[in-house]
Amino acid sequence: MTLIDDLLELNLVERQLRGLKSRVDSAQIYCRAQKRQMNDLEQRHEELETRRKQRQVTINGHETDTAAIDERLTKLREDLNSAANTKQYSTVLEEINTLKSTKSGTDDLILNELSDIEALDVDLEAVKSEMKERQTVLDSAEKELQEREAEIADRVAELQTERDVKASVIPASALSTYDQCADDFDGDAMAPIEEIDKRRREYSCSSCNLNMPFNIVVQLMTGADSLTQCENCLRILYITPEMKAEAVAK
Ligand SMILES: [Zn+2]
């Protein structure tokens, strides 16, 4: 077995493995999309809750101010009743009126905040109901994904073991080149040389049709223990057993 033979065997298992895994890909993509949407909703919910809390803090502040004003007003009303003269009376009355107007302003501010909170509550309810719907969709998407994964789990484990065995005989640097190609081209890592015109020594990469100089073909025929990648599409090039047999027969 040459290095290329070993790689071709590995490639066969790799492709089966990827084909099988691709069956769960769509379920995985769908599931991820649902999760992303759920995260967006959770974020929106959190934002609304934070804004609601901020409004409540502002209201609490205003209420503290109002309580202080009320206390002062009670005291002033007593002073008003016990005013010794008109001047004193009107001074106290003036402060009462100022405080009353301040209080009315604060009451307006509180009402504004309350109406903001009401609007936020409407938004919060809408987000909550959207989250509930999304959760139902997400649950069924996750269930579907688990089912599909379970369907292929045994076969994937078998193939994975087989792949490990096939990979174990391949030198590390060649394996790393192969793995890179397999990842980059979704399992389509290797390409046979195609004979276009034998007499004129015209050959090409069967994956991208790039013309191959004859010396590369000769190199592939003989030195099977080093890898040659297509300059254009980067597939690992090889000579098919048929071509090799033909060359030997000649
Ligand atoms: Zn190519």
C-alpha cells in the first residue's frame, strides 16, 4: 500500500462520515437559528426590565420628596394657625403656596413615570408571549435534532473508529495536509489526474481542469510517498489504478 492508497481509503470513510453527518446539519442550523432568536428576545426582556426598574427608582425618589413636603406642610399649617401677626401669617402662607406648587410639579413627574411604566409593561407582556411561542418552537427543534443525531449515532461511531484506524497508518504531515483539504472542501479532498491526450502527454486535474505538466504526472506515477497538491484547487492529486496499470503494461 502506498501513501496515496492509504489516503484514498481514508478518504472513502471520511466521505461516508461527512455524508452521514450532513443529515443532521439542517436540523442543527434550524436549532441554532431558534436559539439566536430566543437570545435576542431574552436580551430585549432584560433591557425592558432594567428600564422599568430605573423608572421605579425615580418614582421612589419623587415620593421621598413628596413625603418631606407633606411633613413640612403639616408643620406650616400649625404655624399659620398660631401666627402672631399678619406679616408672619403671610410669610408662612407664601411658603405653603410655594411648597404646594413644588408638590404638584413632583406629582406630575410621578404620573409621567407611571405612564412610562405602563407602556413598558405592555412591551414586556408582548416580549414574554413571544418568548413563550419561541420556546415551543425551540423545544421541538431540539427534539428533532436529538432524534436525528440518535439515528446516525451508532453508524457514526463505527465509521469514526474505522477512520481512526485508517488515519493511524498515515504520517503526521500528510495527514494534516489531508485533514486541511477535507475541511476546506467538505470531504472532497482528492482529485485524480485525468488523461486528455496520451500521445501529446496532455493531462489535467479532474477537479478544476488545470493542465498538468507531464513531469508532475511522472512524479505521481513513481514517487508515491510525497503528496502533490493541485496548484489551482489544492486537491491532493493521484493517479487512478487504471492509469497506473496501463502505464505499467506499456
Ligand atoms: Zn485542481
